[in-house]
Amino acid sequence: MYYSNSDVRLVQLPEPAIGKDEALLRVEASGICGTDCLEWYRRDKVPLVLGHEVAGILVSVGKKVKKFRVGDRVVATHHVPCEWCAFCRDGHETVCDLLRQTHFEPGGFCEFLRLPAVNLKKGTFKIPDQISFAEATFVEPLGCALRGQRLARMRPGKNVLVIGSGMAGLLHIKIAKYHHARRIVTTDVDPFRLEVAQKCGAHAVIPAQENVVAEVKRNFHGKLADLVILCTGVQTAIEQGLRSVERGGTVLVFTAAAKDALLPVSLNDLFWRSELTILSSYAAAPKDLAQALRVIAKKNIKVKDLITHHLPLTDIQKGFDLTVRPQNSVKVIIYPQR
């Protein structure tokens, strides 16, 4: 039960009851996402059970459920779109009203959760045998990142700058490599994460304390980045990213920032005559999740190497501490059944 980043408690709740078109999931693995730690976003909703990167086994299914059966290994997502509204038809499924209303009961950091009918129908996928539960928890975050690069029209041969080498940034590095980027450069303040970024495929890393724009030009042979992906909401990092994009390039805003953060842009200096595109990407649609599951199953994008900590539910406070204040940590996986 989440109250704040420094106050995550274990409580006993009744096992959720399911309806005829719902299912009960025994959660085997649940990843801690950076958004789970956004205190300003959560403070008016606490206490609540967080966790949305989940994988497990169906232990009960309703009488009307035909697609799944007891014993199926599945990964499920908490947000699902209707797929018929104007937003969905226009390719903006993740701003669909239904997507913003759907959720698990009670949340992924628990032993059992109820999958509502719409989540079961549109956002639940069977896990291939070759994928572990821990790897399957990456379907949701990887699907979000895949969607972001698709919207940003990522193509082979582009020079890519990833601002921030946390979990999201590392996934974007792997995806850019999968998409055959010409060169990938990333930044961060943490030497450990820069080291991991190189292992993930970054051709060069830049400590965020340096002159990022100058280093970007040096690494891209006098040019700026064709695609800048903002994976941190720190104000100075945002400014570095906006000044590191080439004419005709794209800036993808992929992360949440501080509550009152603003884009520090000069329309004349950065946009006028430069034909820049700045866009945002939020969450993932079912097709993005399906793609994420495929590339993990085929080992096109490996995710297991990003897991630095495996913890039982009783150590979830430690997991939040490792996510909020990284200590040689990247991805923390919680195992509710241990």
C-alpha cells in the first residue's frame, strides 16, 4: 500500500472476487516503474496499491471467458483503449477516455489481482514458454518505448540522442539499435548507468555535467541529433535536449517532469526556420504491447540484462528506495509469491 516513496506498507486485503467475464491473476513478477515514484502525481490519490508491469498465472476465470483458461501464463496491462472512438481511429489510442479509466484491482504489487473484462479482452496476452515472468514484465514499458519511436518516425540511419539513461532511456537505446540507428549517444549524471548504456548499444556516452551540445556535435561529426528522446524531466536536461536537435529533426518527450516544469524554448532561436517537430508519447496501445512481446520472444531486444534487483514483496520499500535513489540499480522486479 503506497503512501509516499518512503512509506510503502504491507497490508492484508481480501482476495478479489471475479465476475463471469473476468479472471483472477496470481502475480508472479511485477516491475517497479519510474512513474510509480511520482509523488506529486500520487499524493492526492493515496493510499493505493501501485504496480502495472505484471506477469503471472490465471488461477480462476469466469464462465463467459473463452480466450483464456486456468493455468495460462499471461502478461496484462492496466490501461486499455476502446479502439473505436475518434482518438483511437486516428492512431491516438493512448489518449482514449476508456484507457484513462481502466485499471487493475487492486494493483500489481500484490499476490492476486482481478482482471476486469475489458483488460482481459484487450490488454492480456499469453506468455510464450521461452519468456520468464520477469522478462514478461517488460512488455508494458517496452511497448511504450516502441510506440514513442514509431510516432517519432524512427528510421534506419538516423543519429539518436537519448537524454537520461534510466530504465526508459536504456530501452530506447536498445530500440534505436534494433531500428539500425546510424549512431546513438546518451547522457546521464550516473557513471553506472552510462556504463550500462554502452552495454545496451550506445556508441558514446556524455556525462550530463559536460557541454552536451558540443559533445553531441563532436560525436555526430559536426551535426546535431536527428532524433532527441527526453527520458528525464530534469530542467537542465530538457534544455540540453532541445538545443541538441538538428534542423528538420524531432524531439520526443517521453517522460514526466516536475509538476510545474515548462519547456524552456525560444520560438525564434529553436523553431523559426528550423522545421523542428516536438511530440509526446504516453503509454502503449494493444498493438504496441503485442509487438513488444514478439521482439522479446524472438530475442530481437533483450531485457533480462536490465534487471539488477530481484526482491520479495516484503522488501518492496527497498525496491522503491533503489528506484528513487539509484544505487547501481536499473530495474527492480518484485516477486509477490516469495
